[in-house]
Amino acid sequence: MKVNRHFSLTFVFGFPAIIAAMLFGIIAKNHVEGVRQEISGEFHRVEDVFSRTTKVVTALDYSFSNYYKSTHPLSLDHNKQVIGGLCQIWPIDGLLLAEGKTTDIPSVDIDYMLVGDEMLCTESSDSYRSASEKISLAPILSFLSQLDKYHAGVNFIASQGYVISSPEDFAKGLSKELLSTIKSRPYWQKTANNPEKLTLSGPAYRLDSLRRAMSMTIPVFHKGEHQGMLSVDIDASKLFESASENLAGRIDIIDTTRTLPSDNSVLYREIELEGVASHHAMYYEFDLVAELKNFFIHEKDSLIVAIIVYLFSVTIFFYVNSNIERGYFKELAAKDPMTGLLNRRGLEAFWRSVEHDQLFALTVFDIDDFKSINDTFGHDKGDDVIRYMSRQISNSIRSSDVAARFGGEEFVVYLKGDDRETLIRTLQRVKSAVCSKSADIIPNGFTISGGVCIVETEQSKLNFEEIFKYADEKLYVAKTTGKDRIEF
């Protein structure tokens, strides 16, 4: 038997799956857009660091190009020593305060060192005199090196071969060999080739550590003479390691003249800074497994909602189907499977629920000599007769009336009316409709008999069994007094 469902099982599971898939697609799309925005934000952050660095370098260049000679000999307020063939000079007092100012004013914590060959420590040497002229600017280097957390150091590399560096860690890490080869290094050459611009170099490993650094450099001139090079080092490791925790992949930077991006790189973006000579590009390194893991971690709440929507939808459809199936089986239990009319159980349920009018009739119809029809024409033809009779009865009564089959050839009709005559005419019409065309079903046709119980208002409290028994007795009278008639 085919169950009557409003929704098929394919629809019950398939339609919510489509909705869930659409939600999943929206979640994935929003996640991808969010990742793109995060990456774009990180690119902007890196560019902002470079932009701030250009301002620091430009400010230092202006100061060094327009410096005034110090009024104090270098030896009076600095320590100096020669180690490993190098001269090191650093401030005696790390807290700097201008002369004549009250100690209530906060002093500047300075951290710098000058490094050069041994002649730098000789007061009569050219390098000493040059350094003496510029040493008043060293505290500015110290101050500016602390302005940005990504700046690893600020350096002035003089043409005379000495270095002013802040903080002093870089200078301390220089050896005589390294100092002698600074001018041959790529960032020096690149800077020399761009006298009117700043130059972005790197990333490369620092001389004093295994951390990657980038340099923003500019050559310094005074009265047309080349004085050296200013350099602000950027801690590239720190800059790119501090990328957003919402990203699964890695953001990195390359010098496009020396390196190609990895095969997994996406969102390739060249760096363009005004007044800066650069051949660099940033990119995002994509890892599918990491991205999927990151997606499920960050979108777990939205995915849980999508799953809940799916399960809820399936539950709703199952609930609707179960109600429909329950109604279907309830209806099936109340109906005669051959004719589709109510069976006895269905009519009794109707009787309990209906509000009876002032006048109604319960009629029991029976096919005359039905056994003979079965014996003569066979049970299949007998079934045709029963189905025919059910159709004729249904077509002859109103929608507010009810017809039922009580098994075999017995039918029951419930009619409402305004008066007895109307009910009688209606029942006669039903009998005529059945008998008049019965010859279309079997040769010579067939007749029916009926027994009627017409109930007035004062009798409406009688129960179904009593009224049915009364109508059935009337049918017996009709059967025993000639058949083919209705007994009222």
C-alpha cells in the first residue's frame, strides 16, 4: 500500500540540504571576504610602517644635511675604547638633559654608539673631527629608533668609515671585517644609485642576529659633498610575524629583482611608496588544509546554526508528514477501501462529531438479490455493482449529507432536511438514480430496498445504535414485502 505523504523522503532530506548548502556557501563567501579584508588590512599595516619609516629617514636626512658643529669636544662627555682594532665611543651618561634645565624635566634615555677604526679614537684624526661635528645628532637617532616598535635600529654610516648606531647592539656586533665591507654591500650600492630618493632594501638577515631585517636608506650630502648614508632598519621578522591571528597563511615580502614568490602565493601586491625606490611585493601564502581548519574554527558558530537549520527543517517536514500520514491512516480506518465511502467506524465517528439539525434521516439501503448477482455474473461484477451504487448515491446527495458502506451490499445514508417531504423526495431520488441505470452494469439491471428512520428534534438524543436498528428493521419490512421499495 502506498502511503499518502505531503513531502517525499527525497524532499524531506534534499530541500533542507539545499538550504543548508546555500547557508554554507554564504558563510564560506563571507569568510573568504573576511580573509581578504584581513590580508588587505595587513598589507596596509605594513605599508604604514614603511610610510612612517620614510618620515623618520627624511627627518634625519634634513638634520644631518643641516647640522651645526657641536660646541663640546667629543672626549669630554663620551667614553671611548679600542677593542679588536675598532674604536668604540658611547655616552657617559645614558640620561640626557640640556644644560641649565631643572631636573624636574624628564630626561631622554639615550642609547647609541660610534664605531670606526682605531683612528676614530685619536682626536687629531679626520674621522674624529667629522664624528665630533655630528655627535650632537646622535641623541636624535636614539630617540627616533624608539618611536616605532618595528624599528630595529637607526644608523649613520659615514664615508670616513665610522658608524653611529642606535641602539648600540648593532654597533657592538660589528667586526673590523664587517665594517670594512659595508660600502660594498647591496644596500649601500642601491642607496648610492638613488641619490634623490629613499631606497628600500631587503629582506636580509641582520649582521648581528638571525632575524630578518629591511632597511630604508638615503644618502646624506652637506654642501654638495657626500657625507655617508642614513639607515633605519625594520625588523621584518617581527613585522610579518605579528600578522592577524585570524589568518591561517603567512604574509611575506620579497625583492622582485632577486626572488620569486612561492607557488602558493596569492593576492600579490607590489609596494609603491612616494619618493622611495623599491622593487618589492607582498603576498599571502595559501595553504588549503590550514585554511579549511581556520574556516571551521572561526565559523563554527555559523556552521552550527546551519546544521541546526537543516535538522530543524528536516524535523518540521517529518512532523508535517507524520501528521498527514496519521490523518491518512485515520481516514483509511474510517473508509471503505472499495468505494471510498465511510465504513461503520467512520460513520459512528461522524455521528459523534456532527451537530444534528431539527430534522434528519438515517436510511439503510440494500441491493436486492445480491447473492444471485454474484452467483450469476461473478464476484467481480458484484464488485462493479457495489462501486456503481456508491457513485450514484454520492452524486445524488448534498455535500452536507453522508453516505457509508457497512459491508457487503448494505449502504447507509444520513440526510439533513427542513421537512419530512423533502427528505422523502431526496431518498426516492437516490433510489431512482441507482435503479434507473443499473442495466448499464448488469443485464436487466437490479433494484434496491431501503429502511428509513426520520428523527425529529425531540428524538435527537437517541444514540446511533438505536436509530440504526430502527432503520434496519424498516429495511427488513421492505425486503419482506416485495423489495424494490423504501419503507418509511
